[in-house]
Amino acid sequence: MMKAFDTLVIGAGPAGIAAAVTAAERGRLVGLVDDNPAAGGQIWRGGAHLPSTARRWLHRLEASTVERLHGWKVFDSSEAGLLQAERTGAATGDTTIRLRFGNLILATGARERFLPFPGWTLPNVMGAGGLDAMVRGGLPIAGKRVVVAGTGPLLLAVAAHLAARGARIAAICEQARAGQMMPLALHLLAQPGKLRQGVQYRWGTRRSRYHTNCHAVAAHGDDRLRSVELRRAEKRWTVNCDYLACGFHLVPNTELAALLGCRMEDGFVATGELLQTSVPGVWCAGEPTGIGGVELSLLEGEMAGLAADGRAQEVQRLVPRRRTALRFVRALKDACRLNPQLRTLAADSTIVCRCEDVCVGLLRERENWRDAKLHTRCGMGPCQGRVCGGATEFLFGWQADSVRSPIFPARVSGLAEPADAADTYFDNLKETV
């Protein structure tokens, strides 16, 4: 199957929605691709519980002419101006699609960073965002004891949501020191919306202890999690719990951008003021350019949509707002700087790569990411290093030196489809028009 668009947007989170809606305002043929069954990304899930901003943008998307391709995961780019995607979970029917585009906007979002510690692979130890998504999807949480630990503003947001659903939040543990977070707090004073939201989250978790300079040392249990050992300075104690929601801020999803040849800078996609990448006709918006939250993602999405539509003057008017918002990005990055003590938690027997069961001890013998992949298969499982890559970057300072297709596991039938089928379709489409 083949489809062609003037502008193609990858990722249907806040940035992708804003980009697609804006790009389609003047009648452009716009496509929006996402592997989830509905728009909203990881941050806008939950139906009636969505904030007003989310409902407003989702309504604009529904009313637009954007063609939405939900349940499709882009895994390859066989040539310039062409992407390949596979239908997620499909066993029969059309399982692959080729996407021809004139302009491309990457809004691929971010994922949680996980760091290994003894017991982190036990059942009911999961990412903070992962547990939140499961609860939104129907997982019963009322009456369950939950410890939320790691770093970043997501911790308090998740804890507040779980508490609203009836969970007993046993502790909220932020690994950063209070002084380290002070500049971020000062930035919030200048942003009443974010400050009000933070106050609401803390009010929703007011019955729970909030610890700074505190992290999980180990998780204990048998067939599932039973307790978590916590450390704050020199003090250690154990908390009985049913779930540990743990995440160490976010890692940008830059694999597709890297595959296309976009220049990277400090782990993010490098862009100009108008959000253009180093590849002509490709823009990037949202978390892959810098972790900055929903408001910045929406702003960058609008800018990228305008730029792809050739409305450079309108983009320029938004540049000062983005410059101001980027100050919050820098403050957030400093506030979430990881404590070096976290590197000492994992024992030699602690698993780092869950796909291939590779332990820390084996990785200590390797020199770099490529060496580790060749000798241990670390990063070569189904997730393609999306979990262990962030961990080894922090633990050993390793950087992934290449991205190869397919960037997600794909069927052989999709990889083997002849490329000229896409060219023939596109030529016929132009003749029809």
C-alpha cells in the first residue's frame, strides 16, 4: 500500500498534533502517523480526564483535513522522500505501507530513562509513565501501596494521578538535592500555569512524604515486588509496597532522525531557529529537540507546521516565545542532573539489557557501545537499545555510534517489498492530479 502527502508528520503527541493541524490550515495534503491507536501520545491519555488544552487540540485535529494513520510504526527510509511503516499488532491484511512526502516533520517524542539496580526486573517494578498509562488503561490501583522514585516533574504528576485513582502513595523520592532544584522553582514563579499545576499535583499528594536527595537502592520480593529499600544521604530504610514507579527523566526518540541523516547535538536533534534540521525538507519539533514539556512542544509543533507550509514570517513571530521557553529547558536539565551515586547501585549480577539478559559485570569488560554489542548482544534485542542504551550512556559514558534500519522489528515481507512500486504509484498520482 502507498500514500503520498505534501507534508507528513511522524508522532501524534502534542507537537505532532499542532504541526499537522497547522500545516493543513491552507488545504495542504497532510498525513499524521503514530503507532498508538489514538492521537495524544504518552502525555494525553485518559479520555474525560484530559486537560482543557488537550481537548482543544484534539478537537482541532478531529475537525481538520489531516489524514490520521493510527497503529502504524515507521521502521525504515529506503530513499529520500519515502518512509516505510508497519501496522502494529497486525497478523493479516495490509501490514506495511509506503509513505511518500514533500516535507517531513519529526515529532517522535521521548521515553523514560531506566537505570539498573538490584531487583529492578521484578514484576510490579515499572516506569512511572508506564504505570500511569496502565492505570489509565484500566489497571486497578485503588488501595495499592506505591513508591514513586527517580527524577523529573513526571514523578509528582504520576503520583497525583495515582492518588486520585485511590492509590496509597507511600513515598515520592526525587534523587536531586533541594538546592539543585531551586533554579527550576524560580523559573516556575515566572510561569503561573506551570506553577499552578505543580501546586495542584503536590496538593493531590499532600498525605505522602516527598523526599529530595533520595533514591531507590534495591527492590525486594519473590514472585513480585514486596518492598523497596530507599536511601537519603546516609540514612536507609525499607518501605513495603505493591508497585514501584521509577523513572530517571526522559530520553528523546531520535532514531528516525539519525537514520535520515539529521545532525545531532548533545543527544538531541540539532535545529535552526525555524526548527529545520540539517536535512533539507525535514523539520523537528517537541522533545527530540530538547525536553521542555507540553507548552514548548505545542509551540514548536505550530512553528514546524508553519515552516513546512512556507509561512516563514509567521514562524519568525514565534521565535522570541521559543527563546523564552528554552530557558525552562535548560533549568529542567540542570534540575534533573543525575547523582553519580546512582552508578554504584548495580552489582555485577544486575541485568542491564533485559532483552538479552546482559549483566553489568559483562559490560564492565567492554570499551564502548559497539564492543558491548559485538561481544554481549547488549542493545540487539527487540527494543534495539532503547532501554539499555540510556542506562549504559549514564553508567559508562557510551554513545550509540550508528543507527541502522529497521529501527523497529519488522516483517521480512515489508523489508522485501520492491521500491519501484512506490515510484509507480507516485507517478500515477501526479498524472491523475
